[in-house]
Amino acid sequence: MDRYPKSEVAAEALYWAGVSKYKGSGDSGALKDTAEAFRKRYAGSIWAKKASVWAA
């Protein structure tokens, strides 16, 4: 995602990175941070829609 931010799988990589951080730490802030990153980088992707529930 960092190396190829415009690839078609970058948004999915961001999603799973957020899930991984949350599962590893139990900190829901990781999910909020991921939702914010989606708003900035991949707002139009289906993965952003899936992550939108984390922003609340």
C-alpha cells in the first residue's frame, strides 16, 4: 500500500492492516485511524465503505 498506493489492491491492504493492528493490540483506535486513512486516500473504494463503521 505504501509502495504502490495506486494499485488496485492498495485499499484492501489498508483495510487488512487496520484489522491486523486491532487484533494484535485490542485497541479500537487502530480501526478509527484506518477509517480516517480511508477518508483521505481511498474514499471511493468498496473497502472504505466497509471501514466506515469504524469511524463512529
